[in-house]
Amino acid sequence: MPKVTSDRIILTQRDREEFIDTSVNLTPEKLVSILQTARDGEPMRLFKLSEEIYRKDPDIFQSVQTRTSNVTNLDWVIEGAPKVEDYLRNMRGSSPDGIKDFSQFIASLVGSTYLTGVRVNELLYDDSAQLIGFNQIPSYFLTYKDQFYMPKLWTQASQDAGVQFSREKVIVHYHDITVEDYTQGALVQSLAWLYLFRTTLFKAQLSFSERYGKPFLLIQVEGQGDGYDKDLDNARRVIQGLGIPGGVFRDGVNMEFISSGTSASDGSFFEISLRDIKKSIQKVVLGQTSSADSEDSNRSTAQEHMKILEKYRRDDAAGIENTINDQLLPVLGTILNVDTSAARFQFQIDEAQEEEDTDDGDTDDTFDSGSSEQREASPERA
């Protein structure tokens, strides 16, 4: 478990072994237990599950990466404090020491944070009290034991209560500030069940294929004496070379096959169900599925899905902007002796337009997602 030192929080070798493979052999009963423990203020296993399925499930990973890139590819400015902006742009971090720069700090606020709902980054200083970078704390070492809002660090020395973070030493970012209990995480509440259903169905599909779907080759070898033995060896090599289940039997052996399947046992139930789960994953993360659903990819639906993605990008960007403005800029103002009360960190979101031809030829149906009027009218996050 993490260790608190005089200058930073460090991970130990044993931390690689904590909650190993929480997602392996996941069952409904196991998932319910993980969710219930999180509701009791200890979401460590739930957050570990979030990290695992984010990396292991290709559809979850790809959908999250698509949503993530909508934010990480944006440029940014700090209005009203150019000295602070220069400071952050020149921050280099230190990869060998695990110290992240400012761009990596922004990237940590998306990605798997969508699943866990929270990300804690420790502020790291040099000997002259200058901010030199950020230390990302794994979410599965965070506990909310006996409190709702500010997480604590779960360490070997204080497993039950946890170590209280100093607000001047960490940046705490929440993906969704509208939830009443932050231990509930964010998207993992839906994605964990979808992951469970998919893996269960996949195992069932493999079992089905073993019984009904895989080809099975039978070779009957006739004859006797030396010629028979040679033919028998050749038949075995044929089956081994093809790499499929098979068998060899000699002339005079009677075989009877009993069918345990029906004409309807074609495995389509599993294929359709797995495809539906993939769509559901995309809907949870991206709010749309047209990119992978060709029969629904017409111009009208594409325009609506662009609006949804644009809304998600603006909401995600606004949440990060508020975290930086509320927590990081005051710290930098103190370090640089700069008044940051009126300074604002802001992403530069380019104007995006989608036009659709109507039946009467009118092409004025334009979605202007980048107008200043829309930005000012969009709800601000606390």
C-alpha cells in the first residue's frame, strides 16, 4: 500500500499485488459484494475493477479513448495570468521519477476517471518550494470511510481510517459532481454489469461452440496388415495438420451420433446479445452508437450524435476547467506571487458545424457548437 514520505506519496513493490485480477471470474454475487462495500465507504475494489475492465475490454477502452481524445487534443489558455500559463507550459516533469507534467495531469482527469468518477493528483515541489509536477494516486487506494466528499489515502499503517489529504497538497477532480455519494463512482456502475454480462455470454458461447459449432473430422481406415498401419498413421497426421478435433477408426467399427442440438441451435442468441452489449457500452460512454452501427448511420442521426459528443466534450472540459480554476490556480498564484482571483483556465474549443439538407432543399439547419452565446448559456459546474 502507498507510503507517505516527507516529500511525496510513493508506491511500494507490494502495491502491484493489491487486488490482483479483481475482474477475473467475476460473478453477479461478487459484483454485488464489491458495489455494497463501495456504498459502505470503501470503494477500493470497485475502483480496481474499473481500472481492469478499462484496460481489458476493447470496446470500453476504445469508447473511453474516443471521449478522452475530444478533451486532450484541445489547446488551452489562462486568461488574466500569462505568467502562470508560461509556468505550466514550461513544466517538464520527470518520467524516471514518476513526476507528470501539466499535459499529463490533464490526461489523468479523463480516461479511466470516467469509470471511477474521481482522480487525485499530488502536487510535487522542489527544495525551493516550486511546483515541479504531479503524482497520480491510483484510485484504488482511496477510501471514503466515515466521510463523503474528501477521500483519504488507504495505507498499511491506517487501513481502517485512512490518512487525510491536505487540500494544499492534492488536486481532487470529480467526473460528475451531481452525484450525492462519490463512492458510487461514475460510469463503472453501468459498465461493470455490461462487462459481467459480456464475459458470461462469451464463456457460454465458447461452450456452445464446443458442443455444436466446431467441425469434427472422422476418418475410416480400411484394410489390414502393414498397409493398414501406414494408412492409420497418415490419417492421424492429416487430422493433426488441420488442427481440428478428429478421430480415426478402422473398418468394421460401428459409430452412432446422437444430436443434442436442434436446427435453431445456431448460436445466434449469443452473437446478437454480445453485439447489443457492445452498443450499450458505446451508449454509456459516448451517448451514441452510429459509428459502429451502419444501418443507423444516416446523415440525420450522425448530426444528432455529433451534438451529443460535443455536449459531452464541453461538459468534460468545463469540469476540468473548474477543478483547475478552483484548486490549482490559487496554489500557483501563491508560488509566483501573482493575483489569480480573476484568472481563468480555459480550453480552446473550435467552432463545429453540422449541416443537413432538408426535404425542401433548405440547408440552414446548422449546429453551431462553438458560439459564445451557447457557451455562456451552458450550465456551469460548481
